[in-house]
Amino acid sequence: MAFAQRYQGKGTILWLEGCIQAAWAPHINALGAKLFQQLGYRVERMRAAHCCGAMAWHLSQFELARAQMKATLDACKPWLDQDNITIINVASGCMSHLKSYKNHFKHDSHYAALADRFSSLTRDPAEMFQPLANQLKPRNKKYRLAFQSPCTLQHGQGLSGVVEQLLRQVGHDLITVDEAYLCCGSSGTYSLLHPRIAAELGQKKVTNIQHHDPECIATANIGCQLHLAAKSRIPVYHYIQLIRAS
């Protein structure tokens, strides 16, 4: 890793592609990686790390989940003794799970220290953008928009209000979202296993948002984005699609 040690930028980002994100919206991964490069980071896209294990864990398929988590840890291991390393995934659902790796392996003599180090280096993109807002601006134009804060962002990671503040700082006009604390209904596999309730929650969320007539909806999780887009008459973006480096 001598080339990483020689890098003189702000640091190195290990960019985890994810599975659903990589399959349904790979352009958002590419856009996010390019944005961090423009902000001065070296970005290593960790294509050897596939699913973070969140889906399998939510389905109580614990052995499969552990195998997927170990594969992610093994892929990142060569980098984790370096300085200025940050681990990122663009989906808040994955990020919430990645931050919990240390809890899943605390009694595993082989992976405990590695998982603890891994979790300590994970940062949601919003946490990274927050101090860099003065280097960002709207990507194409300034929108009057609604931000749907995923449960995994506001509850799982405790980052309520962070993306909203960022979007305002770069010039977008944010409307108030009624009952913003409610789940949109996607909730990992919930939309597949409980489609009726998931559809009701999704429609309630979209109705609450569209009542205020925004131009578009922004969110921070691929599951929420796909679930809302199926019900919304206005575009649904990942918020990274609405910012660029100045």
C-alpha cells in the first residue's frame, strides 16, 4: 500500500458499492466517488466487497449475514492499518449496518479487533459533506424540494437534520415534510414481505410530501428512493445527485 501512504490529499475513501445500489443506480455510486475526488480525496472503489449483510441479518439468516460481513472485512483489511482512511457507502441503510459491525463480532477472536477498527472508520457521506459545505453548490439548479429522511439515517445513525442543513447550505429551498419521523414503507425487505402495509406507508409519505407541491424529492437510501419513485408524480433523487463541487 505504498501508493496510499504517498498520497498527499485529504485521505483515502474505501467506497463500498453495495448490492441494490450497484444494481439499480450505479450512476449514483460513480457520481459520489467523483465528487469526493473533486473535494481532494483518493477514492478506492471496493468492488470485492459486495453485500454488507444487512438484508440477510434482517431476515434472521445470521450465518449468511456473518459470511457477507466477513467478506467485507477481508476486502478492506489491507487498508485498515493506514492513516486517514474512511469507509463509505452511499445508502444510509447499509451505513447503519456497517457501523454496527463491531457489535456483531465482539466475541469473535479472529474478527473482533478488525470489526472494531472497521466500524470506527465508517462515516455516512452526509457526515463527510457537513464540514465541506462551502465547497459545494447545486448540481444543475436550485430546487424547491422535500427531503425524505430514511429511518436508517435519522434513527439508525442519529443524523436527523444533517442532510437537510447541507441542502439548504448549497442553496436549495426545503419544504417542511409532515410526519417526517414516519417510515416510507420500504424498510429493507418489509416492502416485499408486507407489501400492503408498505404500500400504505409509501402512499402516506408521498401524499404528505406532494401536499406542499415541491419540484422533487430527495432521500439518502436506495430502498426509499425506489419505493417512493413508484408512487410519486415528481422525480425522486439521492441527495448526492443534487450537489457538486464548486
